[in-house]
Amino acid sequence: MVGFGANRRGGRLPSLVFVALVVVIAILAFNCWNASSRQALLQEEVAELQSQAKRTEVARGRLEKRNSDLMGKVDSHKKQLEQKEADYSHLSSQLQARDGQVKKCEDSKVKRGLP
């Protein structure tokens, strides 16, 4: 007599379960490959952004140095301008003093009646 399990083959998986496992393995393999591809792309993007950040930092350093140099020049030009304004003020007061002396001389000439 044939029992309940007589037509089963011992130790073998049913073909539907085997196909399902192969499909799951294929999906997992595809997801793994896709994730590693995206990771590689993201690593390249990170490397590019890091190099861009370095270039930006170098450019920023150069601009800050140039700015400080220009600010130094501005300060020296301000000092020169202040010195020239002080010289101008001094010369202007001297000129006014001389004009006053000339006017006194002319007034004394006129009082004396000299031509």
C-alpha cells in the first residue's frame, strides 16, 4: 500500500519554492549592485565637493589677503591725505599772514604818500 507521503520525493524542495528563492536572491543581488553603484557615484560627488571646497577656501584666503593689503594701502593713503591737508592748512595760514603783512605795508605806504 502506498501511504500519504509515497509520491513525494525525499529531500527535494518543491519547484515553486526554489523559483521563489532564486527570484529573491536575484532581487537582492540587483539591489546590492544598485546600492554599490550609487555609493560609488556619491563618493565621486563627495570628492568633487571636497575639492571644490578646498579651491573655494584657497580663493577666500587670497581674497582676504588682498583685502588686508588694500586696507593697508587705504590707511597709508588716508595718512598721506591727512598730512597733505595739515600742510595745506599750515601753508594757508602762512599765506594769510603774508597777505596781512603785504596789506600793512601797502597801508603804511599809502599813509606815507609813497608811490
